[in-house]
Amino acid sequence: MPTTISTLTLRERHYSAVRALAALLVRVCRGGRCVEARYRWIRGLLESLPLATNEFALAVNRLNNGRRHALEGETGAALYELQMLLRSLVLCK
């Protein structure tokens, strides 16, 4: 991740979150190990988006659930949570 979140415009932050989630989904699908830095990056992007409190809480919950499932080797559950998070970000743009 070459730039810091604070230097990105709102639109760039939104698309960065979507791209980062999509990359994470591919990684989980291929059985790749979870990368903590990627989760922290996505969490930071979520924090920078103008989401309503309930939308933010649900997004963070889905991200945390996806992370936990991936770490426990539950690929299907991880993919479901991350796909639902990705869908919510695409719909809220």
C-alpha cells in the first residue's frame, strides 16, 4: 500500500477498500494465509469512509468474522463474510 489513507480522496478510499477486499477474497479462495497488514489496511479504510454508525459496525463485524474464520481454516465462512462486506461497500457507493 504505497500511500497513506489520509492522502486519499473519499472516492479513492472507497475504491481502495473494495479493491483490497476483492484481493483478500482471492487470497482466501486460494487457501492463502491471512495477512494481518491487509486486514489493518481495510479496517483503516472502513474507518475513513462516511458510513452510518450501524453500517460501520456491521462492516467491521463482517471483517472481523471473515478474519477469524480464515484463521480457523473455515474458508467458506470467511468467504461469505467478506463477500457480504464487499457487497455492502459496492451498494453504498
